[in-house]
Amino acid sequence: MQGYTVDTFENATAFLEKSMDISPAVVLLDMRMPGLNGLELQARLEALGRKTPIVFISGESDKDEIIEAFRLGAVDFLLKPFNREKLCQVVDKALDMDRQRNQEFINTDALRRSFITLSAREQEIFMLIVQGLTNKGIAEITGIQPGTAKKHRATIYQKFEVNTSAELIGQCKGVDLSKLMPTEDVKVQ
């Protein structure tokens, strides 16, 4: 099929037991399957934290099922019969979405790894730097001296391997900075 690598599973349980969470990928999911139906599998994947885009295919779904599939994050819903061209367009769209999601995860993870090496004060100053504040502005907000702000900035640049605020801000572009705070299972070394 059009250069795609395809894995098939006999039912949803087999998929849950044997599939690998890889990227880029897309799950083509039929609404009607033995055992768990498509919506039930979609909910299980969500509960497991699997973010692979899902495209539903079905020959007999009602509007409530279609609405629920989209509400739970389906990329598309193809009603049978559909042609190969339409399927390939939808699969390519979902693969592109998954590539972008994976790249965002990688960027956020790299920033998080550097961010957790910062002291609490440096983390505070980091957030002010990426807002575009100068040393003087940082000093006014935090109550420290501009020279101290400058020293913290230098340490932050070193830990993020950048030379300017513009480079640091560039690393943060498109990243939800609230996700930089460490989760409980992440330990500072």
C-alpha cells in the first residue's frame, strides 16, 4: 500500500497486547470489531497515554458514534465505501500530525532536561528572559541587583547552550513552557 508499513491485528485486545507505540504512526480503526469496539479501544488508548492519531473507518456507524469518536480526538472518520486516494490523504495527514506531535515532545523534553538543572531562582529568571525582559527589568521584578540578574542569565545560557536571549527564546518557540516543570518521576542529577 503506497509505501506504508502496515501491521494488522485480529482484534482490539491483540492490538493492545502486541502493538508498539511508535512514531510516526496512525491507527486505522474499524468501529465494529470482535470484543472491544472502536470507541472502546480509542478510550483505552487514551487511558494508556497513547497519542497515536486515529482514523476511523466504518460501514455502519450512527451519528452519535461519529461525534464521540471526534470528541475523543479522532483525526477523521471514513464511511465505507471510500477510495484509496481518500484513504491515503487521510493517512498522510495523520502521519504528519504525529510527526509534529513527536517533534514537539522531543523539543519539550530537551528543554525540560535543561530546565530542571536550574535552581529555583534561575527557573524564575529563565521565565522572565523568555518573556523578553532585560537584566534591569528582571531586577525590578525579582528585587535582585541587575548584576546578579546578569550572572543568572549567563548561567542559564550556559546550561541551555545558547549565547543570546534570542537563541533561548527560539528554543522555546512552540513549546508550552508550563510543561517544563518536572514531573514526580523526573529526578535532578
